[in-house]
Amino acid sequence: MTQDVRDGADTVVGAVVAFGTPADVARQVRAHRDAGADHVRLDPVVHDVETGVGQLEQMGTLLSAPAS
């Protein structure tokens, strides 16, 4: 794989995969919605269900609040 392909893949992944803290992900989800997305799927990558549920609850709270 050439360096150009690897760099391009990183760009594509960075554009479509939200990552970071729940606040970081909420900002990225808002950006997708602002760009016209009417559906955004959230799948936390965690080691246990409780952590994933907690992260989804945090993002739900962040996404239901008015944008700052």
C-alpha cells in the first residue's frame, strides 16, 4: 500500500468515524447533522455494556441540548 493510499484512508475514516470524549463525538454528530445528515448511527466501542450505555446517555444529553 502506498503512502498516498494510507493518508487517504485516514482522511476518509476521520471524516466518517466520530471518536473522542462524548462531547467530542457530540460535536462531530452535530457537524454531520448540520451538513444535512438525517440519520447518524452511534456504536460505542467499549469493553462492557454498562460503559457503552453510559456513553450513549451522555451523548443523548449533549445532543438534546442547544448547540453552543
